[in-house]
Amino acid sequence: MSDAAASQSRDYEEHGLDGYENKAQTRSGIIDHLSRYSGISISVLIVVAAFATLWEVGSRYILHAPTDWAFEVVMTLIAASWMFSAGYITLNKGHIRISVLSDIAPPRIQQCLEIFGMVVGILALFLLLSDASFRAYGAIAKLDRTGSAFNSPLPTLTSAFLALGAALYLMQLMVNLHQSLASGIGKSLVKFVALLMAVYFVAGLGVAIFGDTSPFAIITEFASNIGKALDPSKALALRKVDLGTLSIIMVLMLISLMMTGMPLGIVTLFVSVIIAIGFFGPRGLYLVSTNAAGMLEHYTLVAVPFFVLMAAILERAGVAEDLFDAMSVLAGNLRGGVAIQTVVVAVILAAMSGVMGGEIVMLGLVALPQMMRLGYDRKLSIGLICASGALATLIPPSIIMIVYGLSAEVGIGQLFIGGIVPGVLLAFCYAAYVLIRVNLNPKLAPTAAEAVQNGLVPVRKLGRQKLISVAMAVILIFCVMGSIYGGIASVTESAAVGVVGALLIAFLRGRLFRTSLLGDTLVSTMSMVGTIMWLILGAISFVGIFNLVGGGDYLREMFLDLGLPALGIVIAMMAVLLVLGTFMEWIAIVLITVPVFAPVVVALAPDLGLSPTEAKLWFGILFVLNIQIYFLSPPFGPACFWLKSVAPKEITLQQIFASVLPFIAIQFVVLCLFIAFPDLVLWLPDLLSH
């Protein structure tokens, strides 16, 4: 992520429409309007789904009458918000991408790479839609239902949402490509291709409505014959390629396309459809769309938009700032007290949200200026804020843990419990490091009394409003995490409780209706979660095809045949994660490596002295610790770029990278500690499970 991307990310998280849509607002085409207003409209579905989930919890415990409809209605609402966000995100060019290398290229090369990325995306989405649209037509014709007590048409709706969302994504991408081209011939070619695609999909709809004997069948049959004639599976003969070579080909395709700066969801989707067609022929597209559609039925992922929305509401309501001010008074006259309070606030914010980017931005806006005004050492302050903000990856509720648990088939609640001790220990190590340094060298951090005496800051008192903010934050954390650990509600239901609780706090503080808080937070949540979900969709498709062609089995056997002891294999996998973290987004790392690594860890469980469930849980915490190192590590550490986006101009990226090095060393030591002693992770989940 580049400086520009980080700045865009900050606007995106903090301001929603205010900061992120400025350029796109000037475009007024039909597709642009459709993408813009469909995205804004469906963002409301997230809060509706949260209240529906809360109703289920209340019905179960208060009315003693569990609902039949809540689960399927919530899944329908959230699936719609995921899919229909594509047009809005594409309009604003907000998809997740690795742009560090492309940003340093000359402007002409950047433009060529951008056009190339859009062409690849159009091809990938067209191939996905060529199967997903017919799947949707068939599901609507048969009116597929869940077979549950409520018996909703959820399978029909999710198939339709996938097709409509991909179609909106494709149309907006075509419009973006048309806008990017300066040549009249190029613009005419885009229009011609768009017309051919429209004819093809309308013909498919006509066949679904009027049958195979209708005139529409002539067009679809003609297109089908072209597809068979162009079948690349015979020419490529991928079935004859050994698994090692095929695995290397897929990984190299993935990495090389990522480096061009195109959206990661498009990269994984494109590699999926190319390998599927090359290996299985045109029918391989069915496998890709099946994997993509399966993502829309994962109830665990519903917690992601709820936690993101909760964090966004609390930040915009000013709770985080009041919490920091209150902690600054409570820190007293301790040397380095403001640094310690920063760690404590970071832990509390992490427990409220699970979203790292917003937390670092908040600490950068609130804590960094105060520490610099007090005369704290610049490098110490910068490194501490980056490291403390990254604690949101480990301290529950963690979005990364949710995605890992889904990929490794581990209980999210168990992962959350397992992350408590490592998260608190890491925070303690940061605080201890700061205290040791400032007491060895008092010039690094004055006390609060010294700062007041020197006129750097005025005397501050702990007001009633600050106390209420701290109390409300603690109560909300207790309700959300307590309902999970107490077995009262699932992770998703607890996340919905957090959303409603955050709305209540914003209302009590008089911020809910006085500002555009709700609208902005809903839109920013829709955008942020939409980028994550479209990346997950592509990654799940990639992993599914990778496993079908045997790549997963090959890599698992390769690790098991290294001739290393069990712990040595685990360390080797950690090393692979460290390397991948230098150039890949964490979601892609999770969805690409966990399906390979988790079965290896399960196979090694007896040699490690663990049960299979314990092994996956332990490895999950190690995985998240490793991802936390990635968030800080140069040259692509996202935490560094997020802080740079809000730091004073005189603070350079090189200074930030140098500042985080001691904290990376602390993270690495803690990681080694938990590798050597698995019981440090497992004792608390074991204790609470009994």
C-alpha cells in the first residue's frame, strides 16, 4: 500500500462519502448513478440485519421463542450488501490492491497497468458470469429453498445476488475502462464488446424464460460452440503437467499479476477461471461459480460487517478520544505515563472493534500529537503507536481470527479466548519496553508534572463526561465479549449486540442524529467490508480450484516430507508466512495458506503432543502473531502507511520504518515463546471449556 493508498484508506474509513467519493461524484452516467446509489441504499441493510439478529437473541432468552426466520433473513440481507457493494467500490476504485511497485512506475506505465488490470477484470468477471447467470436462471425457475422451518428461498436469492453483483461490477469496470481510454477507437471497441456481452446475457435470460426452442437459443448455442472451439484445455494439457510444476505456475501467475497493482480479488478470480478452464475445460467455470456462491452462505462472516460498523460508530461518536483523555489523567505522574495510556487505550479499542486500520488512524490523530507536544521521543512514539494499533489483530474480537477460523474450521469463540493471553502479554511487553527505556533515559519522556511545569500542556481534570465514556466502553466490551465467552450468543449475535450498543452510546452522547454519523458509518462499512468480501470470494475460488487440481495435497506432502521434526515444520511454515507478508495482503495469505497449513498441523498433532483441535487453535494464534509482524514489517507494512497518512509531514516513511524495528523484535520474541510453549495459548481455552 502506497502513501496515496493509505491516505485514501483513511478517508475511506473515517469519512465515507465525505472523503472517498469526491472524484466519482462528478461522473453522471447511468451505470455510475446505479453503482453509487445502489451502494448507498444497500448499506442500510447492515444495520437492519443487526437489529434482526438482536431480535433473535431477545426472542430466545426473553420470550423463550426462538425465531424461524432470523438466520435466513440476516444472511439474505448481508449477502445483498456484500454483492451490490461491488459497483460502488469499483466506481471509487476502492478495491484492495498492492500498489507499491506500480506507484513508482512512470505515469504512462501506470496508465497501461491500470488499463491492463481492467481488461483482465472484465475477462474474469465475464467468465464467472457466463456460468453464474445461468445458475441464477435455473435457481429462480426451480425456486430453490433451504428446507428449514422457515423454508426461505435463500439459495435462489444468493445465486441471483452473485450474478447481479458480478454484473454490476462488470458494467462499472467497462465504464471505468471507457473513461480511461483517450483513443476514439479504444472507446468504440469497449462499446462493441459491451454490446456483445449484453446480447449474450439477454439471450441467456430469453432461453431461461421462453425455453430452448426460442430464437434466443440460436445465440446461446452459437456462443457455446465458440466456447467449445476455443477450449484451451486440450492445447494446454494441464492434466499432464506434474503437480509441482502446476503449483509453481499458479503461484507465479498470482504473484506476477498482484505486482501490477490490479485488485487482488480480480487476480485470484482470474487465475481461478484460467486454471479451471485450462484443466477442466469450459465446465470448470461451474466449479469456480460454485465456490464463489458458497461464500454467501457462511454465517460466521456476518460478524465482520457488524464489528466494523461498531468500530466506525464508536470512533465517529468521539468515544475513543474521550477514552484517551480520561486515561491521560489516570496515568498520573508516571514517567512515560502517556505512552502507557496509549497501550491501554489501544487494548480497549481493539476489544471494541477488531479493526486495525481505524485504530492506528485514531491513535495517530489523537495520541501522536499529544506525545510530541509533551516532548516524547519521536521514534519511540511512532513505533509504539504502530505496534499498539496492530494489537487489534490479536485481541478479540479480531477480524483476522474470524477469517482464519472459517478457513481452518476452528471455533471462533475458542480462537478469541486463545488470543487473550498473547494479546495482553504483547501489550505488557510494549509497556515494559517503554518504561525501561524512559527510566534509563528520562529525556525520552517527561512526566505529566514536568510537562505542566514547563508550560507544554495545561492542568487537566477528569470530567464527568470522560468517566461516562470510559464506563460505557467497558460495559460494551463486557456485553459483547461476555456474551461470547458465557455461551449466551454466537460471535455473530454478539457482534450485532455491539452494533446496537454502539448506536445507543452515540444516541446518549447526542451524536447519532446531530451529525451524519449513521449515514457515513454505514457507507464506509459497506465499502470496507465489500472490498474484503470480494477479495475473499476470489481467494475462495482460487483455493477451491487449487485443491481440485491437487495443489493443496502436493504442498502438504512437500512440508511433511521435509525430513524435519514436527516443530521444525511449524517453524518452516512460519518462515513462509513471513516471506508472503512482504508483498501480500493478509486476507490473501489466510485464504491461500491456511487450507494447506492447517491439515499439516493436524497431521503433526500427535508429534506435537496436542489433539487435532488444540493444534489448529495453537497454530491459529501463531498465525495471527505472524500476521501482526507483517503489519509492521518494511517495506510494505500496512500499519506504517496508515500512520504516515495522518502523521505530520515532517515524519517520513523511512523514520516510521526505523521506529517500528524494536517492536518487531518484541513481536518476534513473543512468537518464539508461544511456538516453544503451546500451553501458554491453550491453558485459558481449556480452563474455560471445563
